[in-house]
Amino acid sequence: MCVRCEISRRSLLIGGGAAAASLTTGVAEARVRPQDMVSLIGPGYRPTDTDEKGLWQLMDRAEEEIAGSNLLIKDPGLVSYLQDIIGRVGGPAAKDMRIYLAHVPDFNAMMFPSGFAVVFTGLLLRMRNEAQFAGVIAHEGAHFLRRHMIRSWRDMKRKSDLFAIGALAAGIGGAGAGVYLGDYVQLAQLATILSLFKDSREMEAEADAMGAKLIAEAGYPPMEMSTVWQQLIGELNASARYRRKRRERGSLFDTHPSPEARMADLKLDAQEMTVPGRIYDDRRARYLKMIGPIRPMLLEDQVKLNDPGGSQYLLNTLALDGWNGLLRYYEGEVWRLRNRAGDDARAAQSYAVAVAYPDAPPEAWRWHGLSLMKEGRSVEGKSALSRYLQLKPTAPDAPFIRQMIG
Amino acid sequence: MRKSKILLAATMLPLSACSTMGVGEGADFGLYTLVRTRPTSVGNGSMVVTPPRPWNRQRRFFFFDSVRWVEDWTLNGPYLDGITFVSGLPSGQYLVRQRRTDTQQVPKFRSDMTAPEVTAMLESAFRVRGGAIDFKTLNLQPRQFLGYSGFQFDFEHLDGDELWRKGRAVGAVINGRLYLILYDAARSHYYANALPDFEAMANDARLKA
């Protein structure tokens, strides 16, 4: 039950794949309505059936491993903020669900069958406001509230051959028994194992509908749910297009509705959940205040991966709420790292614009200065570099920059 | 750089197991060769270093992922420590082999790069190829290398395997080509253990006449 798995699995539905998939499935399904989505578990839920108890035991061990990982960001303010959001949109299980923030520059969030969620920092970077983040969390939480994992687990045991079940159990056992080493690739594999739990369009539609209901009840604009999916799919497409390839395909058996159909459903959900006269708040200001201190780090993690298509799309998306010095600086970084003919001039321009903003990071002055010096504008360049050292006297590269200033 | 080769080695082992020629024992398929304590040319042969104790040279797989100006050594295995030599990488080349369609790429080297740009390129290499999720520059200062004015770059990084590693690179751009020796090791114990070897080699490295 993970965001990224869902998107990659849906990828082949883009373009020609969409027709093929709708042909194979054949039947048009009725839309799941948000108002029909009630939680199937109450507060303090514990499993009583043997198979579910066993699953929870494995998951408890996986959680122990994850909780001890040094890839987790443990900033108490930030973690309690995220916990607070899950508390707002977690329905009856609001107090039972746990959330872990892993420092991984990729967008993903996953819900485990025993009610804990792992969120990657790359997801925080991509959310424009609290409502969007709450939407993803509500969708994931809905899988737990609707008992999707145990339902599909049982469904699969009923349908599949023994070998498949054995392999799956071994995978989960491995994850629970400490084979998980904290490597985020392995964590992603864990997500893949989790993704085997679902694959049902019905469950995804349920989670979407229930997510929309939960965030609307919490006072967030329900339309943000569909905006999130649009942003995430748009970025994957932009990244793939840039490298001149198709978006990567997920599993062979893709049972998800096309993004377009899903988007349409989410919009309908949002309309139905919107109560006329009620004021909804996306809590953007609060989100930015809480994320602000780590936002430069999040951008650094993304941009330094030198994925120009994805990073540009992301910066432009964040800039829909207004450009600032930080975003302009990282725009320059995208060009500089891309390093094609003419990119140095593009980067130089972005740095020059960035330093005109009061919130420009000190590093914008460094690269502005270095760009000017490469253009032969040595006096202005040195002055910008001096400004960098003034803003960040303890910069680790200060000895080298001082030599350049001469 | 090093890790991608390990992955490559791992993918090749099954090949040897399938081989009808019966190859597959470590010796024939050795990933490493011994480097003795005498002047040794590295990379494409244009740089010479003298290791103070024996090291292990990682075998290069041409046509797969290696670049002829780049060579890797290790003392205790590539997960624990390693030295990478770059012997005159020309402008427009990459430190690693990569496909044009790779989503994330190590930036290209250009002859007009300043030290901060070279170090940013190295950082991206660690993030893209090494799986570093946190990377800290500890220091960037001027330092002579091969008789030219160059730089020393100190850094540490947390990788996806939850281990903190620490490294130092000494390099210079000479006649538009990048010359560099990069040391990277597990931060606890291993870094301090082989740093003197690195320093000795960085200090007496020379260009082949």
C-alpha cells in the first residue's frame, strides 16, 4: 500500500496502454462514493484471528528495525507535527497510527498492515501545503481503516498457488527478521512486498474516496487530493521525457484505473465532500513554517541527483505559489549540474536573480560570484564571493574561496 | 564508482556459474590484483604513485562500466575503504560510464571547472552512484598536487546502508584535464587507518614523463 508503487504500476496506462488495459478489464466499475466509506476498525484495534496476529507479529519486528534506523529524521518538532496530521485524518485509528520520516530523496509513503506509516523526505519536498500531505496520509490511513492488507492477504491465499504465497511470506519474514538493513533500496523492496497486498482497483478507489472524506472532515480542501496525484504523475512523466524514454513500468499485471479516470473520480469526490458555506484551509503557511528549516536540505537532496527533467518540473510546481530566492538558487543548480552548452549562462542568470531575493541562501552568492568570475567579471565576482563569506563566515570552503578572492 | 562495480561483479557471477567452460573459481575470475610497494602507474598510465604498503587493485571491466582514466584500489574491501585515481580525465567525459537514459546522472567534467565545481561533481557521484543520502563538505582548501595549484576536499556522507563514510580528495585541473586521488572509507576506524597511505601517495604522485 504505497504511493510510489501505485503510480509506477499505473504507468503503462499512459498513452496506448490505457486502451489495452480497459480492453482487458472490460467492465466499467461504479465509482466508490466517499460517504459510503466507513471505518471497519475502531480505536485501539488489535487482531484476533490467527493469521492476522501472525502478520502483525512480523510487522512489529519490521517496525522495530525501521524505528532504529539512522536514516530516520528524528527532529521532535517535525515528527510531532506529522503525527499531529495523521491524528487529524486518521479517523478512529488516529491515536493508534505511527509515522516515521525516513531521509530518502524519493517520493513515497507506505502504510504497513499493523498501522504504521513510513514517509520519505522526498514526499515532504513535493507537497505544496498541509492539505496535500494530509491527503496522501489519509489515503494510506484508509487502507488500514478499511482492513485492505489483511483482506487482500486472505484473498491472495485463496487464489494463488502455494509457491507464490511461500515467496511472499519469505519476503515479509525477511523484512521482519532483520534482513532489512536500512538500505533505502531494500526499504523500497519492502514497499514492493507491501504492494503485493493490494493490486485491487476497488481498494485503491476506496482509499481515494475515504481519503477525500477524511481530509474534508478535517477541514482541508478535498480537491487537493487530485492535485497531488497530478503533480506526482506529471513529475515522473517530465523526468522520463527528459531522458527520452517512457516512464518506467511497474508490474506486468496492472489493474489500476487510468490516471485520467482516477483524477475524474477524485474531482467528483471532492465536489461531493465540499459543504457549501464551509471554509476549508489548506494550511499552507503552517506547513511551510514547519518544513521551512529542512526545505533547503530537501531541495539539495533532490537537485544534486541531477535529474533535470524531474527537478525542473518540481521547482516549477513549487513556484506556482511564488518564486523565491531558494527556488531560484536551485533552478540555477539544476542548470549547472546539467552542464550542456549554454547551461552556464542559464545558471548564472538564475543565481543573479536568486541573490536579489532577501531569502537567497548564502550559497547563491557563492555560485553567483563564481559565475561572474568565469564570465571575466572578476571585480563583481569577488565582491559576490565576499558577500558569501560575510553571510557564512564558517563555510567549509572558506579557505579556498578566500584564495580565489586573493 | 566502486559500488557500481561491486554490483556489476555480483551480476556477473551467475554467468560464470552457467559457463560450460567451468570457470567460476575466484582465482580465474579475480576481482583484484596485488599492488606492490613500488612506483605504480594508475589509470591510463599517466600518473605514478608509490603505495607505502601493498594494496589491491580492482579489476576493470572495460565495455561495462569503467572509464580508462579511472582506477580503484582497496585495502580491506570496497565497503570499508578505497582509493580512486583519476589520471587526466578530458573535458566532456564522465567519471563513470552511464547510459544516456539513466534518470539520475553524474555530471560531465569540463576543462574550465573550478574546484567548487569539481567537488560538486564528486558529491553528485556519491549521491547518484553511491546512494549517499546525506553529504557534508567538511573542508575545501588550496593544496599543491603534482606540482600544480590544486585543492583538497574533505567530506563525509551517510549511505543507504546506514554507514557513515568519510573521505578526502586531492586534485588539480592540468592543461584542461582532471587529475585526482580520492580516498573514501568507513568513518570509524578505517578512515584513520589508511589516511597515511593516501597522504603519502598524494604527496609523491607524479606525472609520467
